[in-house]
Amino acid sequence: MGQSMTTARPDRRAGIAPAARALACVLFALVVAAPFAGCQREHAEEPGDASLLPDSEIDGFKLTQTREGDRLWVLSASRALVYEEADRVELERLRIDYFDDEGGVRSTLTATEGLLRRRTNDMEARGSVVVVAHDGTRLVTERLTWNERTGKIESDRFVRVTQGDDVFTGVGLEADPDLKNIRVKSEFKAFVRTPDGQLVEEE
């Protein structure tokens, strides 16, 4: 660009103006493009971004949690996508069996998909989530989490719990894995089943 400006000496004012405008355009383009390039890099490197490839894919994934040799729960999934740096394991068609002190199954959770955090063993289940306890109590919701530290299952969505002929619903729930000590957080409603099989809300 310096040579062209020098070569155009006879028409100096006419030559400098287009060159200056061209230089200004280039500098403007660089200034405008730089922030967007930075945003693109940050977005691509964000943990959990769909553009990132998993470190490993495992068919027939299985994980057993024990304490002093006794099984606490067993997680299985048809497929797992492992993202090591993000501490994230994406699960497909998952199942969790929770065990009591005698080794019997306390309850079984199934869901369409879910998420496991390996550093804490906290879990999230999503889509057609069903928990069936050993006594037949049944919980249905669309999202449920497992808190490894507290040993509780929790939901912030609509829940429906069936215990024999009794049914209750609400929004948000906390309970033991075997659906004992259930606490519905809001919009609680209780129903009883009539002899002809219909559910009637309790007053």
C-alpha cells in the first residue's frame, strides 16, 4: 500500500483518499470481527456444548455404588457419552436400582435419558421418569434428581404418586429412594378411588 501511494505521486490527493478509505475499511473489519471471533471460541469451548465430541461412548454402561462392600445403587444405561473435562456423562434409557441394608431392591427408577456427575455421583433423570418402590408405591414425573450427599430424590416438576387406591399430585417433591418420607412442595391434591374405579379429590 506504501508503494502505491508513492507511485501515485502526480495525483497525490486523489490517490491517498481511496487508499486511506481502503485502510480504514480493513481496520474497521478487523475491529468488528475480533469480538465475534472471541465469542465463537468461547462458545465452542463452553462445557456441555453440543459441538463438543465425547471422550468416549459406552454401550451397555453400568456403574455400581457401594459402601463397605454393600451395594447402595446400580446405574445402567443402554448408552453413555462421557465428557471427562466437563464431568458429565449423558445417559440413554437409564435404570437405577436402589438397595436396602439386606441387599434387597428398595426401588427402581427408569427414564428416557439422564445425566451423571462422576465427581459427586449426583444424577438427573429426564423424560417419562417412573419410580416403583418395593411396596408398589409408584411415582411418575418428567424430571427427577438424585442427591448423593443427602440420599434423597427430588423433583421440581408435576408429580403423581400412587399408593394402593390412593393418589396424590403436586409440584415439586423430596423423598427417600423407596418413596418413604415424601414431601410435596406445592399444589398438593389427594384423591381416593371409589368402588367403581374413579378417582375423587378429597375435600
